[in-house]
Amino acid sequence: MKKILTTLMLCLPMLAIAQNTLTPQQQLEQAQRQLEQAQAALEQAKANAAKAKAEAEQQARATAEARLKAEAEARAKTEAVQKKIAEAKAEAERLNREAARLTEEARKMTAPTTKAPVTPEDMQPSAAWTAPVTPSSAAKDANKPAASRDKDDKSFYMQPNAVPLINNQVIWSEDIQAPGNTANMLYDKAFAYLNELTQGNNQLDGSKVALVNKDEHSIIATMREKLVFSSNFLSLDFTQFNYVLQATCHDGHATLTMSRMTYSYDVQGNVTDYTAEKWITDQYALNKKHTRLLPVSGKFRRATIDRKDNIFNGFRQALK
């Protein structure tokens, strides 16, 4: 028995070697299978690499797009802020230039010895102007409707230079003598007058003292008000009247200038905008022979002249 077992144990390695020994055909088939497995592994590795590359590229593109979008938004915000800054600076420069221009025009148009033009109010007895009037009461009077002239006598509104054109702009300017008053004193009176004028019952939002220069004794007020043509219990005919007033004061006299007049006229919800230069001047408000006022622009001319006289008379009283 032992001999048999010993013999079997000696034969087992030989059997194993016999079993592990493959034929050439089997070896070829095994090699082909291994090659196919290697190729499959290679293809899978390539696919995995391509997928990883695509995901990486997609993520890189998304990151780049997000960065570019953030940069674009930041640039847009910066440009918007810079644009607003530039617009604010430009508007400030425009206002400063406009103030300087109005001041220069007022200086050129008037001189210390200029005599105030004669109006129907000036032809009243001088006793009407003997009592001093405070700026407050003068402003209140100027905010009241202008005293009506004879409705049948329209010749006053058709006089030459009733609506003066200076450098193609409608500008009224008057130098008021105030002997014994310093420039500072007249500046205080003018400021009080214009400030209260902006607070009258007929004033709209936007009426205000816009610019002051106490060193040069100059004040600019922008006015937005109702200019009433007719009023009764059934209807109210008016236009929004926009204009600029500038007062420049000197020792013993002050100049008031009225310019940049525009209108916004609402007729049954249809708003039409006009400028004084192309609406109340002789060319647009009078007939060709200058013998009568035109119906619509003529009423604007009459109301504007009356309002101007009202304001200038109030300013004249305020300085006394």
C-alpha cells in the first residue's frame, strides 16, 4: 500500500506538468484571447481618457465663460458708473457755462446808467411808489394775476420790440436804479424776492432758486408755473410756462433778466411744446401786416408780456 501511495505521489507532478503543457494551437488561441483582452482594455482606457478630457474641456469652457461673463458685467458696471459720472460732470459744466453766459449777457445788455423802459405802470402818479415795499409783499403781488389792460386795445402788444429778440433769443432785461443800496443789500432783497416768487400759488414743481453766487451778487431762478389765459367756473385755459430769471446786483442798481421761455400747452390731453422764439415773436404771433394778433399765439404773447411786466414791477418795488 505504501508503495502504491509513494508511486502516486511521484506521478502527480508529472501529471501536472502534462496538464500544463499546451499544444501550439492552444497557445496561439490563448495568445489571441490575451491580445483581444488587451485591445479591449486599451479601447476602454482610450474611451475613459476621451471622456475625462471632454469633461475637463467642458468644465474649463464653463469656467472661462463664467469668468468672461463676470468680467463683462464688471466692465459694464464700471462703464455705467463712469458714464453717470461723466454725465453729472457735463451737466454741472453746462449749468456753470449757462450761468456764466447769462451773467455775461446781462452785463452786455445793460449798463449802470441804463434807464428803465417806460411801461404803462410807470406812467401812473409817482405817489403810488413812495411807500417802501418789502420783498415779501412785492413777491406776493408779482404772483397775483397781472392787471388787465383794455381788452379792446391790443396795440400795446403789437408795438415794435414788445417781444425783443437778442441773438435770436427772446430776452427781457431791465436795470433798476436803487441809490443808496450796496450790492450786498440789493442781493439780499433780490434773493428774498425770487425765493418767494418760486413759492406762489401759480407755481408748479420745479420752480426754485437754482444757482447763487454771492461773491458776484448773482442769482438764477428756474420757474415752472401756470400761465392762465382765461378762467371761469366751467373751464380753465392755461399753459405751463417755463422760464429763467437772473438777478445781478451792483452798488446802487440791479439787473433782472428773463429768458429761455418755453410753453407746454395741453388741449384735451394733447400736449404741444413751444418756444418763445417760434411762438410769441412778431413773425409767429402777428399777421403779415402786423395789424392784429393771431388767435392762439397772440393770446400767449399777451399773457407772457403781462406776466413779464408783473414780475419786473414786483422786482422794482422789492429793491426800494
